[in-house]
Amino acid sequence: MKVLTKPTLTFSYYAFTKMNYLAKKADTEIGFWCLGNAEDPLYIEDITVLKQEANATFNKFDDEAVAEYCGAMHSEGYSLDQFAMVWGHTHPKGCGASPSQTDEKTFSGTTFGNKSRLVMFIISQSGDMYARLRVTDEAAGVIELEMDIDVDFDSFSDFIALTKEEDDLVAEWDESLELVSPMKTV
């Protein structure tokens, strides 16, 4: 009998710092895709915010932005698991990191094309985090496991080196916030 071990979602110090910054600055949810390492897609090197509409409880990616993102990542040689396996989003002030009913509906539905492996990751404005892996297998059916979450603090020196190379990382991160438009009310 095979014993399932609890998987771990690990963030580089850079990815961890970036998503914390965005979570603390936003008044709405912010959706993003995590870019995993080629050898281990559950080791997150960066996050990418796409054009979207959002409010305090929901975000919707722009379909054209998703298509452009997927095409660009594929053209750059990334595998689907590297750039489209870990779906992340923030929860704004006053909300914890536990999945909402909307999160559960999105995660269990066909929103992301019935991928065989998908991770839902949530970070609240207070810094709480939640992650769950869903694996769909023809023989075993659907298996969902909550994940441990870790930060690779050993990658701090890489982060410092990057801050010396890049003119203004925070300005780049602020540009990501500009991709999030207030959701139009009906």
C-alpha cells in the first residue's frame, strides 16, 4: 500500500516577498500564477499578476491576458506545470487565508481546464497562507491534500543580488497592481 505524504509548496524569498507586498498593498483580491522551477514546479521562483477585475471577494482574469501569458510562457520553453499549476490569490484585510465558497467553486470546477494537477494557494493581507493540491487520476479519481508551505530563506542572498541589479523592484511590483481593475457592478 502506497502512503501519501503531505506535499510542500516552497516559495523563494523573492516570490514570498513580492506576494506579501502585493497582498498588503491591495484593497481587493489579486489573482496570480506562480512560476515553478523546472525540476520542481512546487518550488515557486516568481509570481505573475495578469490583467483582471477584482473586488474584495472575487477576481476574474482577463481571457486575452491569460491567452497571451500561456502563449508567452510556452514560447519561452516553460512546461504547463511550471506556469499554470499553482493558482494563487490574495485575501484582503479582515479575511483569513481559508478558502471561501467562491474559491472552492473555482478550484473544483472547470475554470482552469480540468488540469490533472492544480494547486490553490491563498495569502491573506495579515500573512496567513493556505495551499491545497488536487490530483485527478483515472484510476484513483480525485485526491486533494492540504499542503505544507515553506519559504526558502537560503535564497535571501539571491534576492539581495537581484535588488542590486534591478533599478526598482517595488516600482515593478506596483505596476502589477495597476493590472487589477475594480470589478464593474451590475
